[in-house]
Amino acid sequence: MLELINAFGGLALAFLGGGLAAVLSCIGSAKGTGMTGEAAAGLISEDPEQFTKCLILQVVPGTQGLYGFVIWFFVLLQIGIFGGSGLQSLTLTQGLGYLVSCVPMMLGGLISAKAQGRVAASCINIVAKKPDDWSKGIILCVIVEFYAILSLIASILMILNVA
């Protein structure tokens, strides 16, 4: 009985880690893209020709949701969902290892997407005042993106090393 609880508990923790990495990153991306979309809507109503520049700025905070999905996929790959050989039997310790491995992307995705959304929303002002300088706003957004990428790499390296 204890072995059964141990095996399913480990799987549950692994699923929880991957799921939270995806969900929290997507929540952050939704908030970030939403903030930017709100800011862009005002400018586009005044100057519809700036739609493409605003759209690019709005898409940038959405990448963290994609990174969270990648982590979810890595966890499922590691525990045998996609291998055709069936689920691995995971101990509670291994399941906890997967859960902890997902924490960098959970928090990094959530926090950086919201921060990047604030930066991107502020960069809409650049587009409004100097449309030719909109690429400066992209550079400001990329600086925040760097930390989301670090979170992604940290989680991947940890997931690949859960024993």
C-alpha cells in the first residue's frame, strides 16, 4: 500500500510541477500581454498605422507562457508520457525533484511576464511620440526576456538531472 502511495504521489508531484510551470507562466503572459494591449488600444485609436509596431510589443510578454509549456512538456517527456513505454514509477523524492525543478520557470515566468508587460506598455509611449524609435522599446523588453530565458534554462537543467 505504501509503495502504491509512494509511486502515485511521486507522479502527482511531477504533474503538479509541470502543470504549475505552464499555468503560472501563462497567467503572467496573459497579464503582460493584456497590459500592453490596453496601452496599444489607445494609440491605435488615434493612429491606426502603428498597429504592427504595437502588436509586436504586445506579443513579447507572451513568450513566457510558451516557456512554461516547454517545461511542462519536458516533465511529461521525462516521466514517460510520450515514450510509449508507459509511465515511470516515481518515488516521492523523485516527484518532489520534478516539482522543485519547475519552480524557476513557475516564478520566473510569472514575474518576468508581468514585468515585461509593464515595460512593453510603457514602450507604447515611444511609438506614440517617435514611431521610428520603436525598436528601442523592443531592446528594453529583451532585457527582461533574458531573465525568463535564464529561468527556462535552469528548469530544463534541473529536470534533466532528477535521478
